[in-house]
Amino acid sequence: MTRFPPGPKSSYPGSGFLRFRKDPMGFLERMAREFGDIVHWKMGGQNVFLINDANLIRDVLITQDKKFDKQLEAARSLLGLGLTVSSGELHRRQRQSIQPGFYRDRIAKFAEVMVQCAARAQNRWGENATLDIKREMERIALRVVGETLFGVNLESHAEAVSRAMTRAIGSPSNMMVPMLKWIEKLPLKGVRAAKAGRAVMHAVVDQVIRERRPSAGQTDDLLSSLLVADDQINDASDRQLHDEVMNLLIAGYETTANAMSWAWYLISQHPKVEDCLHQELDRVVGDRSPTMADFEALRLTQNVIRESLRLYPPLWIIWRRTLEDYPINGYVAPAGSLVLMCQHVTHRDKRYFPEPLRFNPDRWTEEFKEHMPKFAYFPFGGGSRQCIGDRFGFLEAVLVVATIARKWKLTLATGHPVVPAPLFTLRPKYGLRMIATRR
Ligand code: HEM
């Protein structure tokens, strides 16, 4: 008989799922605290394993990754068969054709656009304006992805995309339990809203492609090269092209906007860090705009982003399905099990991060980075499915925060509740109302 690792007892059928669904981050934190590095329970009839040890996570993402598949069928209506959800040979080919768009020298060229987009946004702010910083960061991130990867200005779509994504973006629990697919067929308000959100996103992507097709090959952005490749294949690949644009758009803007929003929140709560950040910007950047050449010298700014990604990882959980029986530490995860790796839990583990709840950008010394087990910190995942936009997203967050913090101080509006909402991405549930004052 299969021996499973310890885990919560099921008090009634579906209790594992309901507890996870009600408070996913809290539930997983409690599981790790109570049962340790490998926890097992049943959810929707499936065996679920939470692993919370850096080396076991490394094995799943890197050394043993052939034994796992990403399981994101439930996201197909939005993401189709794009890079984030595909698998096997299709994924390998997609990654090969998209990767050159993210080479180091390419990303460096995007720096100027990132800074300009941040500057344009802040130029609209007035002294003591109350802003929803989450919305502002979304607007910037959308514009950056639009201009750098697709050669279009997405600013006019910002409000529609933001609203659509709020409706379309689901909870991870829905995606993990395949039998929940039938919910999509019910005439529920939430289901209708999600469908409407997805329809808006599909329309925006169609418009981007329509706008750019005539000038395919004339510019050197990623979409231009994908369009040229698409023409050389056949019309059937139009669907694939649509999916790629959708995947890059969503993966590229939603995560980075959340990363930057959480960074602003944390900076505003830590005046000493804020002072040091301002000093660094005055010293390194002075009166001009930041550039790619400043990136290395912006040590604290980088560490502020690193530490925000630790405490508020925009993708706070990733999961895989076992393709065959998988031995873990003397146990076996049968084929078809779900293996959860939760950045929110591992990034707050005191074995890896002393005083884990403290926002302490200074912990990121070279020595600390060198000695930390690699997968104690994995905001961008790892292995063959590692975030393709990791450098892009990190650079953008550093440069946008540098551009804005050089001129503005953002203070959380009195009484504004900041509540993390662990949807597919980790968002501030009620946005982030902040007051902007000039420095
Ligand atoms: C701070 C910002 C970002 C964070 C925290 C983040 C996080 C992640 C994580 C954790 C994964 C792996 C998911 C898994 O293994 O299941 C991932 C994958 C991915 N990300 Fe990002 N990401 C960010 C920015 C970006 C940007 C800017 C882009 C593109 C412009 C992007 C595009 C993608 C794509 C296409 C994948 C799928 C890669 C594959 O499966 O081959 N991400 N991201």
C-alpha cells in the first residue's frame, strides 16, 4: 500500500479543497508549519503534495523536470496553447523562436522605453494627488510591453485591460481541479464576467495583430519577427500567433505591475529604507533620468525589488503534475499527482531567511546570495519553464521605481486596507491608494 507523507485529515469529502480555496496562502503556511517539508492531502480526488524544501523544489523544476508537466488546461480559454501553458515539443519550439527577443542586449535596449513610460505617467501626477498606484503601475507595465515587444501603444486599452483581467483572472484552486471545468457551463454571474473579461482580452490581442501585420518585418520588435515567421508558415498558425501575443501580454504586464505595486507599499512602510533609497538615487542618478548604465550601481534599488519579490511574489505558487510515479524522500507521489511549490511559503521560511517577515533589502549581500540554496528563492521559477521575462521584469521594476522615487515620495492613504489577494497572481485586493508628494 502507498505510504503518504503526513498531512491534514479529511473531515468530509472536499474539505481539503474547501480549506485551500478559502485561504490558500494561510492554509499552505499552516501545512508547512505543522507537517514539514512534504505534506500530502487529497483535493478533487487527486493526491496533492506541497514541497517546501529548496533541494526538492530544485529537483522538480530542474533535475527531474522531465517527469513533470505543467497543468494549466483550465487556463486554455484565455491563454490557448501559448508559451506559458504548452508542453513538450511545441513548448520547446516556441521557446526557441521567442527567446531571442529576450537576449541580454535586447533587454538593455528596452531600458530607455521603461524609463520614458514611467516618466510619462508621473508627469500627469499633481502635488498631493491621491492615486491608485496599482492602476498606475499597470498602465506603465502595459505600455512597456506594448512598445518593446509589440511595437504598439497600448495605453488607450489600459482601463479595459485592467477591468478585463480582474474579471478573467481566476483562483489557482480552479485550475488545479480539472473536474471544475463543468462550472464554466453554468449560468453563474462570475462565469459570465470571466467570459466577458476574456472576450475583451482576445479583442485587444486581435487589434494588436491587425495593427502590426502590414508593417511586419519592418521593425525589430518580437512581434515583427513572429509575424514574419507566421507568414512563412500558413494561416493555421494565426491562432498560435494570437496565443503567443496573449501569453506575453498577460505574463509580461500583470506580474511586473504587481511587483512594482508591492515594492511601493513596502517602501512606504519603511522610512529608513526609503531615505537610503532616495540617497542612492541622488548619488547615482542625480537630476537626470536613470539609464541602463546606472543599473549596476543601483544596488539598494535592486535589493528593494529582490526583497519585495521575496515577501510578495507576484506568482506566489507554481505547480506540476507527475507524469509517472515520483519518489520523494522515501515516499512516492503516484503518476497524476499535483506537486505544489509555494513561493509565498518558502520565501518566508526562517531556515533560509532569518527574521523572514522583516522587509530587509540589506540581507541581499553577495555572501548571502552565494550561500542561499538556489531554490529557497524562486520568484521567477526555474529550469526549462523559468520565466522568459525575468531580466526584463526585474530591470523594469528597478528602473521604474528609480525614475519615480527620484522625484516623488508615495505615502499610503490613511486607513487604506492593504490585503493580498492570492489569485493567479498576488494582487493588492483593494488596489493601493497612495498620496504623491514631490521630493
Ligand atoms: C516581476 C515580474 C515577473 C515575475 C515575478 C514572473 C514570474 C514568472 C514565473 C514564476 C514563471 C514560471 C511559472 C511556472 O513555472 O509555472 C514565469 C513564466 C513566464 N513568464 Fe514571467 N514573470 C515576470 C515577468 C515577466 C515578463 C516581463 C514577461 C514577458 C515580457 C514574462 C513572461 C513569462 C512567460 C512567457 C513565461 C512562461 C515561460 C515558459 O513556460 O517557458 N514574465 N514568470
